[in-house]
Amino acid sequence: MRERSKRREGTVVSARMTKTVVVQVDRLVEHPLYGKRMRRRKRYMAHDERGECHEGDRVLIIESRPLSKRKRWRVSRIVKKAAG
């Protein structure tokens, strides 16, 4: 049985490339020894076929086959458009 592809929700931080956006995903992790919660960030390059994402948009990305050297994610849908 095929496993479900990974999903992440993040904010578009760059939409300057053609058909590609950079999505920053924030998450909170607890320090293993001290227990303090820390913010961790990771940036993913995602394929935006129709070019409808803009900076500040909240998007859902899903894992896909390799589309280029650094691009392994696709924009599934726009959760919330940026104000303005």
C-alpha cells in the first residue's frame, strides 16, 4: 500500500522565480534537556504551476517527485491570501 505524501503549511517568503516559490515552515520543538520551546524554521522550494502565489500567502505544500535540483514540493492550495 502506498504511503500518503508529506504535507507542510507555511508562508511564501519569495515568489520571484518563474513557477517556483520559497515557503518557510515554522514549528515549535521542545529542548530535550531544558524543556524550553524553541522556534525552528525551514525553507522549501515549491512548484507553483499557475503562478498564483505571492509573498505573505499561507500555503499548503505536498511532497512530490524531484522537479529540479532543489525542488521536491508542490503547492497544493492557498490557505489564506496575504493582505493587500
